[in-house]
Amino acid sequence: MEPKIVELPEFSVVGIQARTNNAKEMRGEGEIPRQWVRFFREKIASQIPNKVDSNIYAVYTAYASDHNGDYDFVIGMKVSDVSDIPPGMVAVRIPKSRYAVVTSAKGPTVQVVPQAWQRVYTLKDSHRLKRAYQADFEIYDERSHDPQNSQVDLYIGLK
């Protein structure tokens, strides 16, 4: 199934950040699983002011190059104002852009999200997806409350 294309206005996410790359993540040496553990253990969502909803955002930004280079991974919440960022957190701006929306299958989050990213790489490799490498993100909404039966939307920034 082809992704749907949407145009989104600029918005901001406040959360916790780590620098990583796909090679480290694939070897099991990455930051992403640790960031998820920290996000829930430290109840980061409850510390973020000016949230616009209860969705969790996992943002990939500040790409050094493309999917082979380093990038910043931020887990947080969409906010209406970034003037009050808690200590140890960052604000990232998601630019106004066109995004390809890839929806995962339903199932365990740890399986369906990587499978959805594999679809992104397949589409990119077939030249049907021209990625901008400015900001990509996943939205964890009410469909992902049960980690064993979850569905997640990936938003891939386009050129």
C-alpha cells in the first residue's frame, strides 16, 4: 500500500534527546531503546508543560546526511509553547512540509515499528519516496496504548 501524502504546518516537540545512527541501532548498541525506557521510567510526559494532546512523538532530526548518518532522536510531546523547557529536555521544530504517512501493521510495537521503517526504506530504494532528511517522526496515539497490539503512523519528510 502506497503511503498517503499530507501537508503539515510547523510545530514543536519537547522531550529528551540522544544522538545515534542506524548502524548502532541495528547492532543493538543504539540509544533508542534506552531513551524509551528513560521516557517511561522518569515519567517525562508528565513533566512537559504546554502539551497540546496526549500523543507521544518520536522525532528523527538533525541528520548528518541520510539514513546512514548520525541523527538526533527525541521522544516527547507536541507543545503549544517552547518558552518553558524543563531542565535536561530540548525543543525541536518540525518544519512545515509534505510528509508521506506510513502506517504500521497492528501487533507488538517492537515488531511493527521496525517493519514499517523497512517499508520506508523499500519505497526510498524504489525512488517512490524522496526523503528530505530534515525531520521524520512517529506518532504514538490511542492505537498504541497496548504495546502488544499497537499501530503507529510514521511521517516521513519529503523534498
